[in-house]
Amino acid sequence: MTVVQTEVGEQTSERLTRSALIRLRFFRNRLAVAGVVILAMMFLLAFVGPFFSKHRWDELDFLALLQPPSQEHWFGTSQIGGDVFALTIRGLQKSLIIGLLVAVFSTGLAAIAGGFAGYLGGKVDRSVMWLIDALLVLPSFLIIAVMSPLYRGRTWLVFVVLLAAFGWMVTARIVRSATMSLRERDFVRAAQYMGVPVRKIVFRHLLPNVASILIIDATLNVGATILSETGLSYLGFGVQPPDVSLGSLIAEGTASALTYPWLFMFAGSALILTVLAVSFIGDGLRDAFDPGSNKSKKKSKAS
């Protein structure tokens, strides 16, 4: 039984489901709600903005080089006449897609590896943990940088695969530990006695019970991946020309940040707003799923 306070200050007693209680805690977090709004605006700007842009991202205007923001070019133009608004939208679009794909792939891989390792134990557990320890020791940033010539001139999906391959190990450890504590529960033993296959036990009984960990991890991975992609693209190891991302745009505009600030300012602002929004959402989800956290305790006392 949960006590819910209405708008007029009256308290009503309602029986809330767990999902409803999580939503209630999440939407009480103002920063988390602000993060959802900002991230939604970023997605609208990235995927709807091109329909309102006067210019294409790969279109050059040689009569307007390094022009400040104007009615014709809303965010100004680059050194070679590219429309900065169209370029920023393209870069934001690419960074968001990469962030989402890497988060889905790395979290899914962590769930599968950690779930089967924790449930099966023995040789499977030792093999997975050996692989995780080996990957954690490797300097992923340098490896991706060294391998960048392999995907230069090819599809950027190779870059996504490389980022996802080095982003699942820590979460897999957490999922493994949670799975090991769940495999002795009665509902798992009952499934074993009924002859349920291992894969069904893992996917239908174990992983749904660690869904909160996976949801929070996937959300935070979006922001972490966007930062990683930006850093690699800034150094020339990420998204390759002629395509652009926020990192490549920031790299091109850094040298002119004081003289031609529009080259740097809009891409940098989009990066900061996107990462902050994802961080706020991740913190809100963590507090919503974990009522024992400090923030959740404070909010429950205040209400």
C-alpha cells in the first residue's frame, strides 16, 4: 500500500504496481524530466531539422565563406562554405545513432555473457571472466585508434562494432554477480525441475530480474559512447570525412574558437546538452529503480 499526495494536498491510499511506482519516482525528479525534454529536443533537431534547413550538409556555398549567422545561414558558414546549421544537425544525428547502437549492442552483450556465466558457472564462467579480464587490461582507446585505417573509407558501422566490443565488460561483471545470487532462488529451481532449457531460464527468469541494471547501464552508455566517439573523431580516429560528427566539427572549429566562434560553439553546445540530458536521465532511472538511494530517501521524506 502506497500513500500518494494529490495536488490539493490531500493524501489518498492506492495500491501501485512496481512499474507505476518507478514512473512516479522518476517524474518527481525534475532534472530527469528536464533531461527527457532536452534529449527529445535533440532528437527532433537531429532528425526533423534537415527538413527545415535551407542547405544540405554536403552542400558548399563558395560565395559565403566564414560568414557569421544570418538569415540565409542560421549558424553561419565554415571555411569552405559549408552551412554550419546543416553540418551540426548531421553531426548530432551521427553521434546520437552511434551512441544508441553502441549502448544497445554493448548492454545486450553484457547481459548475455554475464547471465550465462553467472548461471552456468564452471568452465563457462572461468572462460568469460578470463576474456573480460583480458579486455579490461587492453587500452581500448589506443586499439581503436590503431585500427582506424581498417574502417577508413568504409561504413561507420565498423566503428560502432569496435566501440561496442570494448564497452560491455564492467556491466557483464555486475550482471554475473546478480545472476549468481538469483540462480538459487525457488523460481529458478522450479524451472530446472520442470526441464526448462538453460537459454529460457536465462532470458525469461534471470535477465528480467536484472532489467533495472541493464536499463540504467544502457542509458548511461549512450552518453559515455557519445563522449568516446567525440574524442576519437576529434583526434581523427572516429567518423571519417566526408561524413561528420560532433567530434570532427569541434576539431575543425577549435582553432577558430575565438575568432569565428560559430564554428565551435554550436557543435560544442549540442554535445554538452546531449551528454547532460543523458546523465540526468540515467541518474533519475537509478533513483527510481533504487528506492534506497539517498536522493530517493530525501524525496520520500519530503513528500
